[in-house]
Amino acid sequence: MSKVAITGGSGFIGSHVVDKLVEAGHEVTVLDYRVRPHRGDVAFADVDVVNFSSILNATKDCEYIFHLAAVSNVNYAFQQPVYTVELNTLGTVNVLEAARHNGVKRVFLASTVWVYSGCRDDNVHEDSPFYMPGAGHVYTSSKIASEFLCHDYWQLYKQPFTILRYGIPYGPRMREELVIPIFLRKALNGDPISITGDGSQFRNFVYVEDLAEAHLLAMSEQAKNQTYNLEGSCRITIRDIAETVRYLLGNGVQIQYQPARSGDYAGKQVSAGKAKRELGWEPKIDFKEGMYRTLIWYAESHKLQIPTRPGGLLPGKGKERRIRGRVVGGGKTNGADRRVARDEKAGNGQALGGVHAGVRVSERL
Ligand SMILES: NC(=O)c1ccc[n+]([C@@H]2O[C@H](COP(=O)([O-])OP(=O)(O)OC[C@H]3O[C@@H](n4cnc5c(N)ncnc54)[C@H](O)[C@@H]3O)[C@@H](O)[C@H]2O)c1
């Protein structure tokens, strides 16, 4: 058991990392700015990571710091570039400096696969060189700069680090304005889901609990001063998301296609092979199961009824459902459950990850 501090531990990803750390028996302190943690059994310090003395005081006794506090919304970063650099980059150097002063064993930095935006290769891995004119976004540059600072702090001061480059996470507590909650909201309200273009834009979504699990594995000695891509294992297109919502909620979910917009950019094939080889990490939750859990969370947190539709998921009295042989709610099996079980048996669990033409990825996924 170790004393662990986590900045941004009240946020979407941080809250799941907190859950995993607590489950593993660590003594956790959430460092967040005015936002309390989602659970009451962890310590909390109201810390602004931009303020060095507050982070220095809050990390006095801790052995590990997971640093997740940042401007994470790229649209906000676009509108507020100065604040983004201040929070993301100055925040990181403050955390590293506090770690150095307090003798912290390791700082874990939340980075992103967006750092590959400027790479010239389409197939990228942790050692792919950055192409400096190509970062293309203040958010990306703020994370690249943060990564450089981690290396500097090791080379200059022997402050150990681990960099985790997240893929695109989804799951309970995710932000409302992203495509998955938008589609769920529309479908639950009986509105059509609209897709721009042919819906072939993709991301390798990673279920947030899988992502959180990697943080525990990254505490190993082997991960010291290393960088890992934590990318989802298969391509999920916009069309797949809409079809999965229909799969869960029934044929009544309408999907409409709108003309394509300009501005989408080419994505990269990001390898998560190093995390598998060295940490034994790979995503376990397939997209249907992850979407099922996200749907239940979304409906519960918004007090929305899951509608009874032909072929869809029937809410029943309890919320138990059996997916991949595991009970995730309470109640009898129904059409959707039986289809999930049938697809699992037929080995179609990865069907949503089939190959889709083109590597166009929407920035606004
Ligand atoms: N969500 C994604 O798609 C994604 C993808 C790749 C990387 N990341 C990175 O993962 C990390 C977590 O992202 P998230 O989606 O959970 O974001 P989030 O916005 O849900 O959480 C960020 C947390 O940081 C806290 N915070 C903001 N300003 C602070 C300050 N000055 N001092 C202390 N805490 C402060 C917020 O209150 C919030 O709890 C970020 O570093 C983000 O850049 C996110």
C-alpha cells in the first residue's frame, strides 16, 4: 500500500483511477480545484496546480503522484490558449518540482495520443519522432511540452516519471458534449441520431475502467521513465456507435445521415503493443459491453427511462443484465441480452471493430 496523490482526481478519468487505486488498497488523496471527489472514502485537498506552494504542501508525504489535472476539452483549449498552457504545462512543471522537493518516487503524466498528430508516419508507436510544425493544436503542444519536462526532470534532477498517452476514453462520467452521450441522449429521448457524412470516421475508443487499470500496472519498476500508449484495441466508427445504440435500444432508434463537413483530419494507427508487452495491459471491455454500461449510467444519472422497443433492451424492474456471462444489473434476459450472448458465442464481439475504409477521424468525437 502506498500514499498516492492524484491531481484532477474528481474528473472523468481521474475518478476511475481513484476507484482502481482504492480497490488496490492504496491510500489516496485527491488534489482537485474546488471539485470534491465522487466518493467519500478518500482524502481531498483543494489544490490549484497552477499555484506551486499549494501543490508543494499537498504532496509532502506522498510516494506517487498521478497528474491528470488539465484543460482536457480541446474546444475549450482552442478558445483559451493562454490558460491551457498555464494549466497544462505550468501545472505539470509545478507537479514535477513539488515531487522533486518532496522526494516523490514517481510522477505519472496523463498525456494523449494526439501528440502523434504531427508525425509523418500513419503507424505510430512510443518512439515515433514528432514533427514540430505538425502538432496543430495548443492542447497537443501543451502535452508535448509536459512530456519534455518529464524527461528534463529525470535528466537534470533524477525525478522519475511515467508518461501515459491515453487513447479516446468513454464510459460513465464522461463529458456530455461528446458523441456517445449525445447519441444516447437522442435515442433515449426518442429523437433521431444524426451522422455527418457516411459515418466512417473512427477512433479506437477505450473503456475508461480499462484505461484506469493501466495506471496500477504502470506503478511497476519496469515502467519507470517509460512512455506507454493506452489505445483501444479496435476501430469504432461513428456509424458503429449509432448502430450499437440501436442494438441496445431497439430498431426504433432512427439514424439519419447529413452531408459531410470539412475539417476532419487524418488519424493514426497507434500501437499499444508496448503496454501489452511490458505491463501486461490490454483493453478487456468490448465496445458493446462498454456502451451498455455507459447507457445504464447515462439513463440513471439523467433519470431517463430506458424505453421498451422491439428488439431492444427492456429495462425490467431491476437493472441486472448478463453480458459476457457476467451480471451487470438485475432482471430477466431480454432481446438485447440474448443477442449480446449470441454474438459473443459466435465470436462477433469484435464485429464493431471491423476494417473501415479511410483513416478520417473527426476532431469532435
Ligand atoms: N478525456 C479525454 O478524451 C482525454 C484523452 C487523452 C488525454 N486526456 C487527459 O487526461 C486527463 C484527464 O482528463 P479528463 O477527461 O478526466 O478531464 P476532466 O476535465 O474530466 O478532469 C480534469 C480535472 O482537473 C481538475 N482541475 C482543473 N483545473 C485544475 C486546477 N487548476 N488545479 C487542480 N485541478 C484542476 C478539474 O476540476 C477536473 O476534476 C487530462 O490531463 C487530459 O488532458 C483526456
